[in-house]
Amino acid sequence: MSYKKKSIAILGSTGSIGKISLKVIEENPKLFKLDLLACNSNKVVLYNQIKKFFPKYVIINNLKIYNFFKKIKFKKKIKFYNGIKSFNNDYQIKFDKVILGISSHHGLEYAFSFINYSKKLLIANKETIVCGGNYFLMKAKKKNCLIESIDSEHFCLASTLKKFHKSQISKIYLTASGGPFLKKNTKEIKKIKPNHALKHPIWKMGKKISIDSATMANKGLEVIEASILFKMKPDNIKIKIHEESKVHSAVLLNNGLIHLVAHNSSMRIPIENSLLNNYQSFPMNQNFFLNKKKFIFSFDEIKLKKFKMIDLAYMALNYGPRACIIYNVVNDILVDRYLDKKIFFYEIYHKLNKVMKNKNIKKFFKKKISSKKQIYETIDYANKLII
């Protein structure tokens, strides 16, 4: 029986999510054809990806890198685009699955574009849902584009929630490793340098998300995303510190049963399941469960108290969509400044806290969002704040 290969696009192909996704595609040549790559400026990695997969289309944000590739004569015809706008003016048909791995709120523009070109959009970054909110989900539905999160926590939550009616669910839990500073006190990490903050004890991630994990802004963004994706009230979304990073979600039912979902600390599992539709057999290494006679799962909420970025996320959720966008964008700005050594680690929280509690900005929070234009107006507003 012949099988029609699924058409795949990878947005953010040179990042960690993109590389994992391409590995899965490479190992399943009978199932997938890689038709599009998109990246910013990683010339060497992109060149090797093109030589291996020969996609039909490549989007490059950086003009200098775009001009470099335009001059190369590859053995197969490849159409290059400088940025998403030039692609939007030229492309018509839909990919079967598109993986969005572009970090921070910069992935939002690609998300809005690719709901037009995707049968299913698999989102690895939290910021698209946080900033796009219910308006983005509504637009995707109108375009007949299914939206799924492949962030490990939300992927695991979705696998459980689809089995139950909302009336059966009491609470949902996200788990957090606690990052590199879980066992350090506030004074120890106050002025800690970026090279230490980037060393996550378990996960291998990009710089931005690694810093978010250290401050726990990452978990704050996940709470906001879960509330939007699963239509859950903030009070029904909880967090547990789980140092082992094996259990990624828990759903507490009204009948007292708790459904936990666990997998090894690898983004490959949600990505592979999403590409292979959850049911196909593929090699997995779950040694933490299968090959050990004894293993321990620990859960804790007391240690959460020192991660105040989470409190600001709940505050943003209760204020509304504009507050969520400002939480997201201002945090992005502060993380960039920290990585550039322009501010200290403790200032990420203190400066964001100052913004979220500013009386004039709180007035701005009250305005509703009912268009893409208003989303970008809010992003621009956040970028112009004096922090």
C-alpha cells in the first residue's frame, strides 16, 4: 500500500526544537518530506540542513545571510525568501504539519502567517499563545488550522484532558524542575552571572528559555498558555516543583483520581509523538522507569515561594490579555539585557514587577483585544516602556 508523505515545514530550524524535529524527519524518510526551513542567521547550520534535506522553500530573516544563500547554486531548485512578508506574497497551498520553534514573541508573526499554510501548527514556544491569546486561536479555527502545543507540559496535559469532560476536572498541575538555583537562597543568586544561569541541571535549551527557567518566568508563561489553550481559570492551574523532571503534568479529577503523565527529559518525545500521531511505534528510551528497580518522584510547592515571577504571571492572567502580552514582552527585553550584562539577575523580577504594578500601565490593561492590530499595538507599547 502506497503512503503519501506528509509535507513538513520547520520554523526555527537551526534552534534546538528545529534540530530535534529534523532528526525525527530524517529517521522517517518514508513518512515525511521536508518542504520548508526558516531561520534567522545561523549560516553554517542552515547550509548543512539544506544540503541534507533540499527543501523547496527557505525563509531567512537576516538580509546578509539571505544574499549569501541566493548566490549558491544547489543541485536542486530552492526558492529563498528574505523574511515572512516576501513568503506571504508568494505562497498558496498548505503544509500537513508545521513546527513553530522560533523563541520569544518573535514567533508570533510566523504563527499568524502559517495558520494560512498549515493543516496543523505544532507550537513549541509559549509566547505565541500568550501574546496571540484567544484571538489567535479563533483566527486559526477560521482557517481550519489545528493548533497543538508541543511544549512538554502542555502536550502531556492535552493527552489527558481530551479523555475527560471539563466538568470532571478539578485542577491541572504543571511541574517545574526549579532550574539551576532551586537550592540557592535569594542572596546567593542576586547578582549571579549569565554563564551560571544558563546551566540548567536537566534540560538542554536555548539561552532565552534557560534564563526564563532560572527565574521561573518560563513556568509563569506556561500557566498563561495553559489557561488560554485549555480554557481553565487561573485558580484551577497549579504548579509543583518536581526536580526529577520526569512527570510533566497532572490532572486532578473531581472523583479524587489523579492522572500523571511522565516521560524522559527530552523534547524529542512530544515532537515525535506529534509528528507520528501518537500511535505509531518508534524507538523510545524510558530507562528511568523500565530499567531501574527503584525510582523516586518528589513534589513540592513550598520552594515555589521564592520564585516571584510566577506571582506576576498569575497577576497578568487576572488583569487580562494586554497584561499577559506586557509580562511576556518586558520579560524578553529584560532577559536580553541580562544576557548582555546590562542588568543584574535580580533586576529581571524587580523591573518587571515595577511595570506590572504601575498605576498608569494598569489602566492600559483594561482595554480589550479584538484584533491582530491591537496585539501588535500592545507589543509596541511594551517595547517603548522605560524600564
